[in-house]
Amino acid sequence: MYLTKEEERIYDGELGWTKQVCMKILVKLGELFDGERLIPIDSAHISGVSYKTLGEAPTDFLEALAKANEKTKVEATLNPQSFDPEHLRKRLPKQLLQKQLDILQIFERMGFKQSYTCTPYYIREPEKNSHLAWAESSAVVYANSVLGAWTNREGGPSALAAAIIGKTPDYGVHKAINRKPKILVEVDSPIKEEVEYGALGIFLGKILKDKIPIIKGLGNTSEENLKQLGAALASAGMTNMFHYKDSKLKGERLEKISVKANEIRKAIEELTTAPKQKPDLVFVGCPHCSLNEIREIANVVGGKKVRDNTEFWVCTSCHVKEKAKSYVQKIEASGAKVITDTCAVVTWTDKLGIETIMTNSAKTAHYAPTLNKANTILAPLKECLKTALKE
Ligand code: F3S
């Protein structure tokens, strides 16, 4: 890889061993994937923030970076952590919270934004064609496919190194040639609901592996539906982006597959594992809700009450919650909780006595049986609301 004089000095350790390690991570990645140089990034987004998913993985390097007074060189946001300060803090074991707070404090010292969301693009939308180093897979697919920004799917350490150095190696989808569709997916019958988009994502993720598809037949759909599709696609496979506008086809001859209505139906059925239809928790907001989604929920919830013995969580970022104050009031007056900074997957639902989760997110339904030891019911938002609320 070509390095500038300044990059070489960092690589040789002239600016300290912590920066040197970060530079070595980036160069190693570049060499592995035929990167030619490092390119400046507009922002970084770090995963592996929740103590529940991080567990006892060593945080020594993180601590060493903070001790060496390393700071983020670019805007750097953080993925959800493991508790909500308002609603879950008192319900979870103290020693787990303390471990989590210790991790958050290290990130804070290094200048990371206390965003704790998987939808950093609702805080600041990255510019079209800007280069990013993001590590949350759902946000990576959304940034590449819907927002037109350019980011590989980083791991926690490489996104961290990129945040400190302010650069990333130019391989993968940072190169225009690698962003072209490799396979044409024709969706045979119209799909409308968010769970169908999610189920399509899980179905395609399993068969595409890392191939970039162009998906025909989605019509003029909402960005929220595309968010569900991307999150599920990235959960079940390694694809980092999809195309959905016919104009991207440009007469190319591609391998073709079609997806039939019964295959999407079957994927939805398989994502429901609960033997009974009575959930302990109804959870929406995976990925974290947009302002539009919060408004839509508030309009249905207004004046109603959450059923006894059922929890209803609407997860979003504190940034969106702040902007949605009047809707939040309406939702919370029903007994529902607008949860920030975390989600049902990255907090300890099992420690809260939750055995069955109903959700409109295929990503959550895909992960919850293993990560939460929970049974799942995948259903569209209107059914989730009907189940959560009294008539
Ligand atoms: Fe976000 Fe949690 Fe889903 S981190 S993408 S809401 S699993």
C-alpha cells in the first residue's frame, strides 16, 4: 500500500504506539483486500458498545487509547449500549450496569458522540458519495443503498482505528467498480408491509452471500421499508448494499433469480418461533425508529392503554426522542415505553423476565432466539399495536 510521509511516520511509531497500532490495523486490512492507499473519511460509527454483546472481551486496548489521550479525528458515533437510562436502569443488575458505564466512559474520554443508536443517519445524514467507516451492518447497507454514501462493513476495531486516524483503506465498496450489481432479483408479486421487506432481506441474505443485487419490483417504497430490507439482508448474509432503481441496470447481462410470494410468506413463518401468540414484550424500533415511525405509532396509540402483563417498547435514539416530544407523551400515556440508547436485542431481556417477543423487525426475529433466548412472533406494525393495546 502507498502511504504518505505523514502516514509512514505514524506507521513507524513516531507519533506513539497507540496511533501506530491503529495505523497497522488499517494497513493490514488494506493489504488483505488489495487496497492501494488510505482515503479520508467523513465519519466513523462504532459497534461493540453494549456490554451484553461485548462481554468480557478485553477492553485493554480501548483503555490504552484513552490513557494515551487519543481523540477521534472525525465525527464518530456509537452503536446502542445495553440499558436505557430512564426505563431499564433500575431493573437490571447493578454490576452489569457498572461494567457498561465503565465502557461508555472510555469512549466519552476519546470524544465519541454519546449517540447510542444504530441509525446515526437520523442524527446527521452523510453526504452522497462521501466515504465512511461504519461498523453497524444495518446502517452500512442503508448508507450505501439509500443514502448513496460509501462504506465497507467495518468490524469494531477497524472502525475504531479509522476514527482515530481519520482514514480507511480504499477497498471493497469504496471503489465504484465494486458497487455494481452482480445479480438481478425479480420480486414476483408486490410487497407492501415492513415484515415482507424484512423477510425478503433474510431470504436474499442467505442465498446471495456477499453479492450485490439489483432488486426489481419494489416500486416506490418508503425509506423505512428499505431500512428493514437492508437490516435483514445484512443479518442473514454479508451483502453490504443493494440497488433498487431500474436506472442502475444499464443493459448489463446479469445472473437472474426470482422471489415468489410463497417464499416471502415462508420466511415470515420461519421467523416466528413462539408456540403461543401471547408475547411478554411487543417491540418496535429495530433498527431504531425514525421520526415518521414515532409519529405513525403515536397516531394509533393516542388515547389507548397497553394491555396488562404486556410490555410495549418503542426504541429510538435520544436525538429522535427529543425531536418527537409530543408524540412521545402520547405513546407513554398509554403505558408504553419510548426506550433510547438500547434495544431488545442488546439489552438483557431474559433478566427482565421476557420469554416471548413480538416484533415487526425481521432482524430482531432472526437474532432473538439465540441472543435473547426468546421465542419470537414476527408481525406487521398494525398487528403489533393491536396485540399491545387494549381494545
Ligand atoms: Fe439496532 Fe438493536 Fe436492531 S442495535 S439494528 S435495534 S438489533
